[in-house]
Amino acid sequence: MPRIVAEKSDVVAAIAEVFREHGYEGASLSQITATTGFGKGSLYHFFPGGKEDMATHILAHIDHWFETEIFAPLRTGDAATAIARMMRSVETYFQSGNRICLVGAFALTGTRDRFATPIAGYFRRWISALEGALHRTGLNQPQASQRAETAVLAIQGALVLARALNDAAVFTRALHQIEADLLRRDPQS
Amino acid sequence: MPRIVAEKSDVVAAIAEVFREHGYEGASLSQITATTGFGKGSLYHFFPGGKEDMATHILAHIDHWFETEIFAPLRTGDAATAIARMMRSVETYFQSGNRICLVGAFALTGTRDRFATPIAGYFRRWISALEGALHRTGLNQPQASQRAETAVLAIQGALVLARALNDAAVFTRALHQIEADLLRRDPQS
DNA sequence: GTCTATAAAGCGATAGAC
DNA sequence: GTCTATCGCTTTATAGAC
């Protein structure tokens, strides 16, 4: 049954892009109203806590997407398949390097202190889920742990560099190398 | 001969830390005056263009430091020595992961568009200088290019992840692996 | 070169009509 | 649930005394 009025989840996704583009401090309510088409009345109806409330819901929304699409499959599915799927999902989600990671961006400024728990949790669970999958492929625990951390870190770095150079190909290249490194069978870590 | 009054370079270094902590949008003039001790009168005396002027000088200051301490040695010195020195300088500069890269942070938000040229130039010259050094160690051009990009990207990612997890050890671990990967002699890229 | 006072604009947030 | 009007505050930036 179609709805006339907006739903919170629609609003969250729309606002997320404004935060992604300007950062937490840089995203003003007037930009949000202009870009999303929602007036301040609607915004404060959905998010009584204002800007911080919006960001909290956006982080939860992002976390839920990654949890469902990436972390959970890494934990339970066939390890190699889940890792390959992770790489494809990451490429799609970050639009081949044209979209940044909001969680990573929040981490780099004073915004981190405001949202320290969800930010740390997102990366911790990503690394942990990937580590588990790598362990199931036969790697020992320290190797799996190190490789997982390196892969997640490299994805973040690739997003930074792709945007700094305004060259999405940097991201695509990095993803291919990350995948090869993850599945490598030689003795090094 | 000692000076009583402040010099522009002193002011730049002090302001840089405020931008580093809060990002471009998040750093307010009142925070800058509070942290640095310079009043608005002094600030606008040194930087008539205001906040954007300050950020421009800060980026130039950072660029100059890297140019002198890291890029130039990579271009002319003994390759292996210069690379090892780069890793040490990077560890010191970023305070073992407790200090972020302002250029990378600027790249992630709308601030990038304002400073696109210095941001891209910083990373382009870093990668290019490192690529040259790797080439001189015997790697062919594509290998050197790929490894240089991967290393710079990994440094940025390590800074993001270390700050997200509030765990500087992530950065230290990553630096060791990056150095090993850079100097590796096996056939893979 | 540094200060204080102040202007003009934009900010996040609220109130109340509909 | 959405709108407009508005509050109080902070922002960047300027002016002018010292």
C-alpha cells in the first residue's frame, strides 16, 4: 500500500548524502532542507534531537546495511564466497570510489568524539567478521587478524586517495589488489 | 636576534592543529583565538583572506615540510635509505597514529573542492617521488607505480582506522607492514 | 601588531497554525 | 506531518583605538 507522506527511512537516506558531502559540521540544516526537500518542521518531527539525532540515525542505517550485506555473510557463509561478495558490495556501495565512507570521514575530525561508539563498532565488527572468514579459509589467527585489519584499512585509504586525486580508478585498482592479498596462499602474513 | 612579536610561521603551525582537530568547517575563529592565544586582530592582520587564507597557508606549510623531509630525499638520495627514512619521518610526523593527516581529512568533505589543487598535488608528488625511489631499487615502472600508490594509500587508511578505533597501535602495525611490502623482493607487485 | 567593539549573516532549534 | 515565523546564539569579518 503506497504512502503519501515520507517515512523516516527515506529521510535518513536523503540526509545521509548531505552529511557525506559536507561532513557533520559542514552540513547545515538549510542545506539539508534544500537538498532533501524536507522542511525544518518535518526534520524536527522525525529527529527531535536535531542534527545530532539525524547523524545517529544515519550511522545506525549505514551500520545496518553493512551488517546485513557484508558482516553477516562473512560470519556464516562460505568464506571465499563471502569475501568475494564483500569486495563486490564494497565497490558498489562506494560507487567505484566516487562515494566516501561517512564513518571514516566522521572519524577524522572532532565529530569522532561525539559518535565514538558507533564509529569504533562499525570498524571493529567489519575487521572481526573478515578475520573470522579468513580464519575459516585456513589462515591461523594472527595472520587472519592482520590481513583483515590491513584490508579494511586499505579500503579506507583508497577512498581518501581517490577523492584527493579526484580519480576513482585509484579505488578500483586498490580493490583488486586487496582481494588478491586477502586470498593469497603464500606464507607471508 | 630574538623577536618579541609573533611571526606568521608560528601562527600557521598553531592554527594548523585546530584545523587538524576540528576540520575546516568545524574550526571556528573563536576556537582558534582561544587555542592559539592570537586575537582576531592578529589573525586578520596575518591572513586578510580570513579562514580560507589560513587554510591555504597551512596546506602550503605542510606541503613544504613533506617536500623537504620526505619527497626530496626520495628523489635524489639512496633509494632504500630514503624509503626507510620516509617511514621513520611519517611515524614521527603523525605521532605514531595520534595525529591525523590534514590533507587527507580535507579531501573527504566538501572542503576538497576549495583546495583541490594543493590536496591533489601533495598526494601526487608523494606517490611520484616514492615511485621513483622504488624504480631505482630495481622494480620496473608499473610495479613501482603500483607499490607507491598502495603505500601512500595504506598510510592514509591507517590514520583513519587508528583514529576510528582510538588505537594508535593500528598505525604502528600498518607502518611496519607497509615498509616490508615496499622493500619486498619477491615477484608479485 | 594587537586589542575591543560591533556589524551582518547564518546557525541550530522552537512555537504554533494548519 | 508540514509549514512559516521567529528566537537566541555563534559565525566570519570589519573598524578604529592604541
